[in-house]
Amino acid sequence: MARVVIFGSLRAFTNGEGEMEIDAQTTRELLRKLATLHPALAETIEAGVSLAIDGEVFKEAWFTPISAESEVVVMPLMVGG
Amino acid sequence: MKQDFKILGTRPIRPDGLDKVTGKAMFGSDKSVTGMLHARILRSPHAHAEIVSIDTSKAEALAGVKAVITGDDFADVENRWARYTMQNCMAQGRALYDGHAVAAVAAISKTVAAEALKLIEVEYKILPHVTDVDEAMAPGAPVLHEGVKARKLGDDVSGNTVGYYSFGHGDIEAGFANAELVIDRTFKTAAVHQGYIEPHGCLADLGGDGRGELWCSTQGHYMVREVCSEILGIDSSQLRVTASEIGGGFGGKTTVFIEPVALKLSQKAGKPVKLVMSREEVFRASGPTMSASMDIKIGMTKAGKITGAHAKLRYQGGAFPYQMVMMGAMSAFAAYDLEHVQAEGWDVMTNRPKMISYRAPGAPMAVYAVESVMDELCQKLELDPIDTRLMNAAREGTKSSYGPTFKAIGLVEALEAAKAHPHYSAPLAPNTGRGVSCGFWFNFGGQVSVSMAINADGTVNLIEGNPDIGGSRASISMMAAEALGIEYDRIRTIVGDTASVGFSDVTDGSRVTFAVGIATINAANAAIKEMCKRAAKIWEIDAEAVEWVDGAAQPSGHNAGNFPPMSLAEIAATSGKTGGPIAGHHEGAPDKAGVSFGVHMVDVEVDPETGFTSIKRYTAFQDVGKAIHPAYVEGQIQGGAVQGIGWALNEEYIYGEDGLLQNPGFLDYRIPVASDLPMIDAVIIEVPNPGHPYGVRGCGETAIVPPLAAVSNGVAQAIGVRMFELPMSPPKILKAL
Amino acid sequence: MRYVVAKDSREAVALLNTGENARLLAGGTDVLVQMKLGNKAPSLLVDIKAIIGFSDISAENGGFRIGAAVSGAEMGEHAGLKAMWPGVVEAVELIGSTQVQGRATMVGNLCNGSPAADAVPAMLAAGAVARIEGPSGTRDMQVADLLEGPGKTKLGKAELISSVYLPARPERSGDAYLRFIPRTEMDIAVASAGVNLVLDENGCVLEATVALGAVAPTAVMVPNAGAALVGSPLEEQALEACAAACEAACNPIDDKRGTVEFRTKIAGVMATRAAKIAYTRAGGQL
Amino acid sequence: MSKIHITTQVNGDAVEFLCEPDETLLDVLRDRLNLTGAKEGCGTGDCGACSVTLNGRLVASCLVLGAEVAGSEIETVEGVGTADALHPVQQHLLDHAALQCGICTPGIIVAAKALLLQNPNPSEEEVRYWLAGNLCRCTGYDKIIRAVLSAAAEMRGENA
């Protein structure tokens, strides 16, 4: 089970829950399960999010493998200049 | 990770250099075709007004006018972000800021087009406007767009508040309770423009058959294609976009301002249309970045340990919804290893041009505020600013304030280099102060495509899809040469148009050398694999028994066979007989871009009688992972530092009570000139990024983050008074004295 | 719009007198900018650069006459002029970039009527005299008497300035011009001062003229500031009195380039600093 | 509006063109003579990207009318050097990596060449003030100043 961390303001859509465990092999599976678990988050996920998996930031990648020991931080989609 | 490089770290001449020093290079406004028309845009003279009616009949009747368009010529777009982009290019119903486009003309000459603009009659009904972030966020402010307020926000903020973000961990109140000194300050920074010297320019040709050609100055021609085809309702395959040479972008060319207008005019007139912004239009209707109002509270022990940190960032981003304050909230405390931290941010709309990214968008202002408070804490507690930052510095394993746990990073190395540098111990003259600041940027990977062809004469053509904004064709050629094991000048790298190579994201996030580099290395490896196969065929041995060493195929060991190495040129020469052309390509979306930290140090002198600040000495330290072409890496660091100096001292969007921009030109929008500056000493630190085969991190953006606070901290020491507002223009400093 | 090259000043005056919206073109560094920005749309541009004498710097009665089409760069390259009126030359050389210097003229700077024009306070301090050609002939007028208000001079209908005369000067004299700008170059003066001094044999100020720019509707002479310096070897007290007189003479506006408070304070600072330079140039020892 | 016929010399070649009375030299060079090396960054003389020399004098071509240049000698970046015979300023800008986007480069080259003709041994400060009207947003000027100083040294026969 990967440890999923929801960043501050997104917790408004998870009833204040900041951390949870989700069983997923890939980022896509994790995001699907997250959206099912917390339907209020679905809109944000649909609009695009970035994920930090064990410290590395992944932008819009569905099939990045996630291990049971992984820490996944869900963040808004990042942009640059 | 590869360590022994032959080409990386050298300083060859860039492939496009000759064209750029002889005037041959073609930029956005340099292309012309026979029969083309010239276009001009009519812009709102009001900060906020309902467009009651537009009468274009007199303009259309003028001899030489071939097409006139208004917002009515654009059909609705389903995707709301594309719709905002379209409405920013051409107002529909309401003009939302001074300079907002309301109509456009294509005519046989620039003179006729300018004449036609004067004949367009627009009836405006002036509406209340707001340009200040705190006023726009307050309940009761004129609201730019209804129904876009960020979810879950209460009535204490207005409908202009389109985003709310919060990052952090721990319990900040507990953190502050443990502090021996808590400082809580409010800061303001002005909106600043990217200030590229090349105004936006394009040449559009959209035929009646729905096929189009577009030449334009952009940071991403695939982005232009996607956005324009969506706005114009055509298939993206039918619109071929070619990126011209780009005369600076810094984030400001990661969207479109004029391209849909030129395409629509071309479609209506049935002729190619050239559209180039004037400098005044660039200032009034492109860019800028956000202005900010920020509260920063940091608690510290007497020994210098940060016990708690809290940031509240309110960013003003202009006339349409946007999402950028989160980058500020994520960056604010990224340099520190904190147990109790929270950074919150609000995105706010106003009657100003819609913001677009500017180099490390959102980070410089937040870090300015945080690093100012850090400096004040050090000053009050009589602590060394570098030692204190070292004590709190983020390092490998630190759980960052924005969530992820850092891998290998180079902040400690940069701080140690700064501390050991002779600049830090040099004596200071009277009226002079020395400021230090950290800075940070994430860096991105993103989508990328590279196609490489091995020619029969042993040379290599490489096509990539990212506009070369500051020498990337050189660094990409170098990585290709390194990977293939051949000389740099045997490779020609070009930026392909949207029909010649696969999709690539915009040139942003300091991603090009990183992402295109990975794709280039992978493309080279694919070509190498094929070349090994050809050698194996020629030698009649197993392909697995061939390896690639120093630019040549060779048997992997004595058992594999006894053949002399066969060079790339030799394999290429016979490729027609061994199975046809040899190529390699790679398409992907690499991540693991590797964050980058920098530390800047500046000596400033303030004239106590005039408040004039001059930069006397500047040294910038930055972890870049691996510098492919060190001269261009230094150039990125130097350029970023100077943009930050401009932000700190003189650059600002000045609005009057009437909501009109007062300084839309380089005369009164004051970017630094050569005589304002000393040499900028760039010190490259190399802590390899584990996410790249050569250790590369992006380097372009971090450099603009530290200078704001470094300069401000220097001024604080020079005059004994701390400034809480940027720019620190002479009238403000003199008033504070 | 028509473009006409005038052969002589009589033709130029006649063209100005046609009733068209005519503007003169010498260096063009202001009128072409105004046209580009849409602030001015003349129907006739009269180029005066080909008129004989208009491009000359000539010695006259111990002073120098500077033609209306002489560029800043040409003034800066004229050793005799620079030696005699260094303050005026440096004021002209501060207008714009090197590129602008190649074209911009001192007379054009005067005719624009900008309160912030760099050349004007230096010309006022120098006692410069403008030669005016018009429908009723030629006349001379003190530059100080020409100033009217922002964008305005007292030139009559169809009149033009053909040259400016900088008079001969006595021994032990020196002038200087300083301006404050937010950067080191490329800005419009926020406040400026021209100072012209004549010293006696003991190094005391015999005559002093102080003029300020960008702090009133026109550049202004400040007789009290000059008087404060007379009789002094430029000691601190005299300089403070000079600065105070300058501040008292200020009537600036608040705008994007500076506040009333800032411009007022800086005017005094610029005047005292310029006075010190002028004093040294006149042979005084600070 | 009737056009004006002008005969003049650009980069050593005799040229003639027709222009509108209000057309700038920059527009003429770019639109009528297809010399797009000079760039329009501002159109108001503030950025220096359009620098050319007019009878040997450095000017902003956006602040000169096409109609004014009859019988003149104009030099643009296209006339400064050729691919096989670059001017030292061009070569040193390349060697020092003193350009990033390259839009200001033509103006810098024309301006720096003009400086070195009249002052073969400028100080760093003199180079900085001479080039103050040539805005560069990419480089922070450091490498440009170094390149001009080392081009000057080479032209004086030092460090050749």
C-alpha cells in the first residue's frame, strides 16, 4: 500500500484527511482510486495534477510504477517560465 | 552515471551563431511573402468597459483594407482555458484592461492598416475597475468574471479570488511557541514584464481549404498549433507552425496573443497576413508576471534554528482566471528543512493584462519576502546569514515544505561555496551593504520528440521540437556528439516545424537541456544499436557481440571475433548496401528533472542624498547538476541575476487611478542597461541529478529567484533601514532614510 | 504627410507659414517618436539640415554659435566648445543613448519645451541666446525668455531657431550640469541643475547662475541660489543656502518619474554637486 | 500620398528605393531592401536593436526617415563582416558565448564597431556607457562587455 499525501488546500476535498494508504501499481490506478475515494477531488484530478513519487516530481504520467513502499504526494499541475 | 566526458564541459561555438552575428537569422517579424497583408490591432483605452457596439463599416470601406475582425468573428470554444486565451487575444462583450484587443484590420500596407484603425467606431460603457491585488480580493470589489471563484472559499474574499492553495506540514502555532524571536512582516512587489527585446510577431496564411501555415516567435510551436487550431476550429494536422528564431521569451511566449488574430484575418482576407506588436502593445497586452502582497512570519531560536514558518501570498494575475500562486507557495520555504511550516496562496483577478509565466513564475516574490525576514532575524539575533542558512538548509532526505522528500540537491554545496568565496570576506566601503539570499526552482521534464539521421558521409542531422531560446542547439549537439562518440561539428541540430517531428512541450520550466537531452541520448542509443547491427552483419557475427566504443563499433571481446573497430563514418558509408538509411529517434515524457538551488551575494552602494542604489559586486552560485556548455550556463545565471536586479530596483507596472498603464515603453519601464552593472561572477556547482544520464539539472530559472532579496538585504545593511516593497526606486529609499 | 528639404531659412519659414500642420525636422529624435506613438501627426515635415550654416559650430566674438542641426555627438567632439562650455556640452551629451546623440540637437531639445530637457538648464546658466528667424526677419532672444510651459515656447507663428549663441567667458569661469535619473543612462531627468560660476583671484565666487530642470512647468533660473554662492569659496554653509534656495524655487509635479517631495530634495542636491564641479573647473580648490 | 525616390549607398552598394514620407530608415531597410538584420525592438530609440551607421555616425535607424538618407553611406550588420571574414567584434561575441537569443546582437555589433573605430582602447566603463542604449535582456551584459574588450585588444594587436 503506497502512502498518499494530499497537500494542504486539497484536504478541503478529502474531509480534512491529509494522508491515506492506497493499493496501486501505477499513478493512473492511484488517481482513479483516489477520485473514487474522494469524489470531490475528481474535478481537480481531471484538470491535471503533478505527483511526487519518493521525492521525484512526475507531471501527468499515468503509467509510472508505484511500489508498496512509495510515498506519493498529490500536487497541482506545475507550470514554468 | 557517466563521468568521463569528452565534449560536455567544453565551450564550442553555437551552431546558429554565425547567422546571429551576420544578421541572417530570421526572427518573428523577419519573414515576408509576396502578396501578404499587414495587420494592426485596435485596443481598448479603458481599464474596464462594456463594448456596446463596434462599427467597422468605414474601415472596411477604406481603399486597401482587405479584412476587419472583432470578437464576433470567433466562434465559442468549449474548453474554458482555450476560451480565456481567445478572449485575451480579442475581447468579446467586455474590454477587461487597458490595451485589451477589440478589433483588427488587415490591409495592403502598414500605413493603410493604421489609417483603418482610426475609422473603427467603438461605443464603450465604462465599468468600475480594480488593479490592486488587496482591493480586488476584498468583498465588494468589481468582479471580472462571475462563477469562477475558487471552491470552498468564504464570503471574506471577493469573486476575483480564483485560486487557493496551501502547502506544509507540522503545527505552525507550536513552532512559533518554541521560537525565541518571531518576525511577522508584510511585503509588496510590483508586476514586472519579461522584457524580451523582440516584440511578438507572426506571418499567418490560412486558406479556404482549412490548411494553414504559421510562422511565429514562440516558446512552443506545438502549443501554438493546439491552441490556434482549437480556437479556429480546424484540425491540428492542417496547421503547420514553424518557430522562428526567438528574440527572448522568459516565459512570456508560452501562450498566444496575436496568432489567432492573424490566422482569422488571413482566413477572411484569403491572403497571408503579417502581424507584429509594437513595443507599446507588448507592455499593454502581453506578459507581465504577477504583482504580490505577502505576509511572512518566521520564528527562530537564538542559535538560529527556524522553529516555525508561515506565508500568506496574494498574487494579482490580471483579467482572466489563472493558477500561479501555488508555485510561489511551493517555493517560499523550499530552501529549508522545517518541522512546522505552512504556505498559503490566493490567485486574484484584476483589470490588468492576463499574467503569463516569467522565469520561475511565482517564486521570486515569495522567496524575496521569506529571505528578507530571514535576513532580519539574522540581523536582530546577530547571526551570520550564511551559517544560519546552512543550519536550516534543505538537503538530501529533507521533507520539503511542498511535500516531496528531496533527493540529491546542492544547496549546502552552494552555501559553502558562497561562504568560502573571497567576495564574502571582502571589506565593505561606506554606504555599502552586502546581501545574501537563497533561491530555488523545481525544473520540469515533459513531452519531447527527437529524430536523428545518420548520413552516408558520417554526419548527423538532428531534429527536435523545442525553440532554441538561449543556445540549446549547442548543448543538444554536444550531448548527441558525446553519446555517439563523434565530433561536435559533425552534427547539425535544427528545430523542426510541427509537421516534421513529433510533439514537444513548450520551452519552459528550464526543461530543454534536460528533456531534449534525454531524448537525444536515447535517439543516439537507438542509432548506435542499429549501427552495431550493421557492423555485426558485415562481420557476420552476432549483433549482441558488438559494442559501441568511442564512436565506433567493435567486437565485444576476443571470442566475438577479431575485427578492427568500424567507425560511424564507415558504417554510414555502406548503409545503402547494408539495409538502408540509419536513424534513431525517441519520443517520451521524462520526469525527474531535478530541482536546482542557488545562492546570490551582492554588494550595493546607496547614495544617502538621492536614494540611488548601485550594484558594486555580484556573485551567483548555482547547482546545475552538470554544465553541458558552461559558458551558456554562466550566461543563464548572469542574465537571471540581472533581471532580478531590475525587479528589485526599478522595474514596475505603474497604473493611475484611471486604471491605465502609465509606462508602456522602455523609457519608463526601466530594465537594467549595461552601465548599471558590474561583471556578474557566476560560480557553477555540480551536484549531479540522478534523474539524467549525464546529471543535468535545468538551470535557466533558479537564477532570477535570489536577487530580489539579496539586493534588498544589501540595501538594508547599507542604509540601516529595511524596505518592504519592490521596486526600491530612489524616491522610496530616500523617503525611508 | 509631405516631407520637404528646405534650402534656406527663408524657405523653411515660408513652409511653416503655409497654414499646414508643419513640424521642423532636425535630429528627429523627438518628433519621430511622437509620430510613432500617435501623439503628433504633422501634415508637413520641414527638414532643416541642408540649410547652410545650420550644421556648423562657429567661433564668434569669443564665444560659439551652434547651428540648429548640430548633433550632440558633434558638440562633444568639438574641443574648443567643450573646453569653454563643458557643462552645456555634457548636458547635451546626456540626451538619450549614443545612437540618439548621433542625431539629437541642442536646439531641438530647447524647442520641445520639455521641463525636463537636459540642455535647457545648462543653457540658462550659461546665458545662451537664441537666434530666431521668422516672417518678420531675424531677432535674438535670451533662452531664458523663450520658455513658456510644458511643450510650449514663446516662438511666434512660423518662427524657428536657427542657432544658439554661447557667449565668451572671462577667466576663472566654469560650468556644470547634473541630473538625477533612476538608472545610469536612458532616462528622462527627474530633477536637474545647471550651474555657471566665475571666480575672483582668491577663489571666491564672483558671479553664479543656477538653473533647475524638471521641477517646474519650465526649466527655471534660481537667482537666490546663485546669490547664495556669491562671495563664498563654496563652503558648506553657502552650499546649504544654495540648496535651500533651490528647494524653495521648486514647483514640481508628482508622476511616474518622481514625487514632489523627491524632486524638490534632489534639485538642491544636484545644484550643490554641480556647483562643486563648476567651481573646480573654474580653477577653485575645494 | 506620393512616394519619394531615394538613391543612396548601403553596405558599399548603390541602392535606390521608393518610400513613403513617414517611413523610417529601419522600415526601408527591412521592408524595401530586405535587410532584416536591423531589428525593431521599440521603434522609439530606446533599445538600440536597429542600430546602423549613417555617414559613419551611429544612429537608431527607427529615428531616421528613409527620405533623409539620399546620398548617404549606410552600414548595417550585414555589411560588418562576412562568414569567412568576420569582424573581430563578431568573432569575439561568438567565442565568448555573448549572445543568447541574439535579437540585440546586430545592434550591439554595429554599435561596438563604431566605438572601437573612434576609441581603440576603451575602458570597461566606456564600453558600458557607449552600449547603454543597446538593451539586452538575456545576458546581463557580462559576456558582451568581455567580448568587446577582447575584440578591442585583438584589434590593437594584443592577445591576438
